[in-house]
Amino acid sequence: MHVNLKILRYNPEVDKKPHWETYNVECEPGDRVLDLLNHVKWYVEPTLTYRRSCAHGVCGSDAMLINGRNRLACKILIRDLTKDGGTITVEPIRGLKVEKDLLVDMDPFFESYRAVLPFFINDDPVPAGERLQTVEDRERFDQGTKCILCAACTTSCPIFWVNGRYLGPAAIVQAHRFIFDSRDKGTSERLNLLNQNTGVWRCRTAYNCTEACPREIPVTQLIEEVKRAIMYQQA
Amino acid sequence: MQHHRYDVIVVGAGGSGLMASLYAAKNKNVSVAVISKLYPTRSHTGAAQGGVGAALGNVSEDHWEWHMYDTVKGGDYLADQDAAEIFAKDIIDAVYELEHMGLPFSRLPNGKIAQRKFGGHTKEFGKAAVERACYAVDRTGHMILQTLYQQNVKAGTTFFNEFQVLDLIIEDGVCRGVVAYEISTGEVHVFQAKSVVLAAGGYGRVFKITSNALSLTGDLMSIYYRKGLPLEDLEFYQFHPTGIAKLGILITEGARGEGGILRNDSGERFMERYAPSIKDLAPRDIVSRAIYMELREGRGAGKDKDYLLLDLTHLPRDVIEGRLPDITDFSRTYLGVDPVTAPVPIQPTAHYAMGGIPTTVDGECLANSSTTVRGLYAAGEVACVSLHGANRLGTNSLGDLIVFGKRAGIAAARYAQDAQFEDLPARADGAALDEIERLKSGHGTENAARIRKELQETMMDNVSIYRTDETMSRQVEILKELQARYRNVSVTDTSTKYNTELMEAMELGYMLDVAEAMTASALNRKESRGAHAREDFPDRDDENWLKHTMAYRDLSRPGEVNIGYKNVVLGKFEPKPRVY
Ligand SMILES: Cc1cc2nc3c(=O)[nH]c(=O)nc-3n(C[C@H](O)[C@H](O)[C@H](O)COP(=O)(O)OP(=O)(O)OC[C@H]3O[C@@H](n4cnc5c(N)ncnc54)[C@H](O)[C@@H]3O)c2cc1C
Ligand code: SF4
Ligand code: FES
């Protein structure tokens, strides 16, 4: 079948503002949107620019706004978008500066990530073997460990769009992963950070993040759990 | 041109690079920086699923000697036994260390790290499969990558992300730094260093069907080879038996470790015929050849009879969804097949390079069978220690990254601590700038993507699971033609910012050169061993071929490859026929 791939393009060295271009592409229903982008880049319009690496939804490179929703181009198939041809729109994720075509500046995103102390903290002397952890304690923070830092959640959040200082859902998911790890000792520090005006209280539970997450992490729920942990700590 | 100076530079930010940087930086006398063409967490270590093998003995009795034996036998006795011994011993503490860094391993009811079975890992020197793979659900590599990156953030490591290395500066046998292209600006930077650690991963993208990321194009292997330095054992390339049909996306061997069974068109468990004792959990080279034979003899499934089936349907839903959630998701997403209720179509997929840049057990790069390139180190898939010999066992690569990444980092820092910065040549970035200029000048008429596609298809046809003199000789000629056409490639994107077309064209040049060394090495080895299976020489020949290949580009005769050899380090385990 054929689809029209309508892409919002922008080359800072030439264009004053972004503009749409449409490419008619032959494809199979089982093709990934990334396959179509690659086809255009390799055989039609080599200047088309985007990030990609793993091509199967594990590296987090290619979050884009596809038919109006944040998705990974490598994890959404044509048959999930259209049965009988038609148009598929592709735009860069929102809220981060567009550098070129579908590629955005990820620095602010990773700054927020680094701000929540995204690493294991426990200065106790280590045992000779492993620290023990029960199956239940391990399960408690499993969801957050799946995160691939793709930014689909943060860049679907209306609060983040208007206030880039909000740390955003992805950073909170990372913090949650450590806050609820029974082995970690940095909880109060992280909760204090997230209690500030760039932290969890900005969240208005719009649920956009949960819908956007390609790893099916219940992002909003994790944010709520962090809010509750802050309240318990203060009580 | 921008100029930087660090005592130690690490190229690559996957598991091996992040381990090297972490340990180099523990030496407080040296400055360390990491250069990576991908943002670190995008590295392909994150795609590893099944586990990291270590004889912890958490589920049943296990010993490092058994692990060492399995590694050597799995490698068809081409593994260097000094490396295998260090590895099997050190990986035990290394796994505990990862746990201490916070890595969220899955747990047993007694709170210890969970372990499961994996191909080729046995107890009592081959008696029965043993639970040795330490795992974090089915995203062990993801958790290793995340944990090591987190630890580097904690340690304040300096990163140059989305910088693509285009050259190594080596003069008079001493490495003096690297040249890198800043993708966001198009600027070329020179990084002067006392020591450099190469940790740039594999090159699976030379094949059409692969589990490897689009970014795995053999850049640093090729840059090394272009200087007339050797690549070791490139003929040994592993095809993993279970890639998702047509796409090559991996389904971990852990699926068979949990009880999954391979079946042909008639539902037969065909591995019983090929490896009667460990069946579906035989090493990968054996299972991939069995699949190839089943397909060739017309027992494939589907209307074109071009794939086989991985059957998990007899396993409880909570085992499949609970222990293999990611691969369940891949199967549902990409095939529309639910592994809980239907078998998954699979075919072998190009997966792992046993060969690479030859190194000592401390990661020092070798310029020939005995001398090192001073100040240059390598670890991970880009390197060949040789731990894996002719065939790598599942879970031994993640272990390789951790054990030898750390050793290379420590050794590079120790060297840098006592060394001086060496002078740089006049135009250190000259070769890189010339190549960029050539590709951007717009005179060529060839399209890089077309050449790449032909490369991938022909390598798949001619140098994959089974090889013959005829197919490989044909490929040698094809590669010469593709290389000639490559010299006539130009890019249409002339911009400076994020010129990914230019970088992809560079990568094609690397892929072609690695394919050249690989094909020449495979054509030269007239025996079958591990992953190198020749139909015209079906047997292993220890008398003539128990030795490592060292492939050198002939710098005076383009397209010609000179082959040398290096001794295998033997030891505890005498070469024996390899039966399972
Ligand atoms: C799907 C899959 C599943 C696997 N599962 C397992 C498993 O369960 N157990 C196991 O033991 N092994 C497994 N393996 C193998 C193992 O994961 C890899 O061999 C290993 O992760 C490679 O790590 P690395 O550090 O060498 O390279 P990578 O993680 O690939 O990292 C390469 C790095 O080099 C950088 N780089 C490359 N070229 C350049 C350049 N020109 N300039 C600058 N930077 C550059 C990249 O940006 C990247 O950071 C699996 C492999 C795959 C593909
Ligand atoms: S929580 Fe989900 S959407 Fe957000 S960065 Fe992580 S993986 Fe991406
Ligand atoms: S390319 Fe890796 S997530 Fe899509």
C-alpha cells in the first residue's frame, strides 16, 4: 500500500520557520514508521534528520509526535495508524527546542534527569556477596526501572510546555525508582528536591504522560506515589 | 578546530566504555573523558536481555572452573585460557559489585540474585544445564547500562555526547589521541590523550538480518585496520538462533532457558536430533546451523517455509509475562503474535562479533602477535581478548564488558599516570577533514544507501552461517566493486548542523572495510570451528588451525589482505571433540 508521510521540516541554516513536506511512500502494514523515515532519508530526501539507533523500542532515541500523539517511530507500525493508506503526520516532540527536522535539543531534559540524584545512594559497608532484597521489595520499584529516557512523557505534559523549569514526569519516574528501592538511602534528599516548586506539585494529573509512555509505565501513578511519600514524610 | 587534552579518553559509552571510565577515574592522578556518537543510554548494551553469567551458585551448586570450561568448550577451544580463567573468577565479584551499585537484579525467594539456565552453561564439565545467568527480568543489559551511566553521573564523569570519532592519532607505535566530529555543529575536534580506550561495540549492520542497532557499523575496528594494524578472528561471527522472523529483533535465549522449545513445520522438537543431551540449550552456533538445515530441507513454517517456531505456549502465562515481558511485548508489537497462545516465528539473526581488535588481558591493543600499540586499549565487543574463541556463550558478553572494561580502564589510567603527552603531528585532523571534504564536495554520483543495501544482502548470502570457497571468493570481488563505488559517493546534505547523512556515509566506509577483513579471514581458514562453518571443510582441524587469525590490510595494494597468525593460549582444558 501507499501512504503520505507528512513531515514537519526545519533546517535552521535555511528556513525561517518550520514547514510541512509530504512524501508518498510504498509500504507494508507491518512496517515501522521508522522504516518509512529511513526510506525517505536513504532514497528520496537524504537531508531528513532524526535520531535513531536500536530500531525496536529500547534505546529511546526516536520519540516523535505521530498523528498527534507521542510515540517511538520504531515501535509504531503502519497498521496501527491506518488500514487503507492515507496520511501519517510526523512532528518533533514539543517543549524542547527543534534543532533540525525531527531532532530536538535534549539537554534540558537530561539536566532535569541529573537534578533528581538519579543514582544509587548507600554508603554502608558492602557485604561480601549481594545485599539481600525480597521479591516483593524488588517488585515495589520495578515499573520505573523500565524507563528508557525517551522524553515522550515529559514532552506530552501541558505543564512542561508552559513551564520548562518543571522537572517533568521522566525525572520523577527516575527518582521514584530509587525512592522505593529498599536498599537506597537517599530518599529524604530526593523527596526534598521534589517538594520544591519545580517538583511534583506542578503535576495536575493530566495523564498525558501515562498515555505517551512506550514502556507502559504508569507514570501518573508513580508521580502520585511520590506526592504521597512527601506528605507522609512531612506528617 | 577545537583542541582538548585529557590523560585518558574513552571512546564509546556502552557497558565496556562506562566501566572503563568509572575505573580510570578512580585513579585520582588522571583526568578522564568519554566520547560517544550516541547519548550514553542509547548504546546497544541496553538491548541485551537474558543475563550475565557468573558462578554464584544461588540456585544450584556452581564453580568458576565449570564456567571456564564451558567458555573454552563453547569457543571450540580457540578461547585463550588465561583470559577465560581471569574472566570466570572475576565475574563473580563483578556481579556483586554491580549489585552494590544498585543494579536491580531479579531476586530469589531467599533474597539473593536470581539465576537461570542459558545455552552451553553446564555443571560438572558438561553433565547438565546449570542456572548461571544472573538476570534483571529480560532487560539485564538495560539495567547494566542505566546503572553504569548513573554511577558515572554520580562520579561527575566528563562526556562528549554525539561526537563521532573519525580517526585515531597513532605515530611511531604510540597513540596520541583521537579526532572527533561534533554532530550538532559539524566541527572537528582534536583530543590529545596519553591513553585511549576503544569501547565502540560491534558491527552487525554489515548483515541484512541483525539484532544490532543501526549505529553498530564497526567504526573503530575499521579505523584501526586502515592503519595497517591487525583485526583478530573476524571470521567468527555469531548468528543467534532466535531473531524475530524478517526483522532480526532478538528473542533472548532466556526464553529457552525458561523452557521454550524450537519446533519445525510439523511441530517436531528438532534439536533432539542435533544435540541429544542439551537439546534447545545447545550453544548458538549449533542451534543456528540446525535451523539452517531444517529450512534447507524444507521443514520451515509459513507459506514460504522460511522460518521456524519458538514455542512457549506450554509455559504458564505468569512465567512468560513475568519473566519475559519485553520479548512478549516485541512479539505482540512487531508480529501481532501473542507468545502465550501461539508460537513465535523466528530465524537466525547476525548478532555478535567474537573477533575484533586484538588485546592482552589488560586491554592493551596489539600491533602484531607480540608488540602493543603504546597508550591504546580496547574492551567489549570491539576487542578480541580472546575470551570467546570461535563462538561466544550467551551471557558471556555482558560479563566480558564488566571484567575487561574495568581492567582496560585501570590499565589505561595507570599508564597515563606515568606517561607524558606526546607531540601531535602537524595536521592531526587532516585525514578526517579530507574525507569530509570529499564526501561533501558533490562530485560523486553514487548513493551510499544503495551500496549499503547491496553490502548487507551479499554478506548475508555469501558469508553467513554456512560458507564455501565459492561464495566467499565471490564476495571478495563484490566488496572490491562496492569499495570502488564508495569512492564515488557524495552526500547531498551540505549543512553543518546535524549532518546525519554525512555520518552515515562515513559509517558505510567503515562497514565495507570490516567486511573486507572478515571475508578474507573466513576464506583463508580452511576448517570448520565454532561459528565458522565451511561446507567444503566440514571438520575442525587442530593440527593446522588451532591458531588465531590476524588480518592486516595491505596498505600498498588496496583491496588485498595479508593474513598472519597468533598462538592460542592453552591451559587447563585440552582440545577435545565438541559434543553436546
Ligand atoms: C539484542 C541483543 C541482546 C543481547 N543479549 C545479551 C545477553 O543477554 N547477555 C550477554 O552477555 N550479551 C548479550 N548481548 C551482547 C552484548 O549486549 C553486546 O555485545 C555488548 O553490550 C556490547 O557492549 P559494548 O560496550 O562493547 O558496546 P555498545 O554497548 O554497543 O556501545 C558502543 C558504544 O560505542 C559508541 N561508538 C561507536 N562508534 C563510535 C564512533 N565512531 N565514535 C564515537 N563513539 C562511537 C556508541 O555511541 C556506543 O556508546 C546482546 C546483544 C544484542 C544485540
Ligand atoms: S517514563 Fe516512559 S515516556 Fe517517560 S522517558 Fe521513561 S520510557 Fe519515556
Ligand atoms: S530507535 Fe531505539 S527506541 Fe526507537
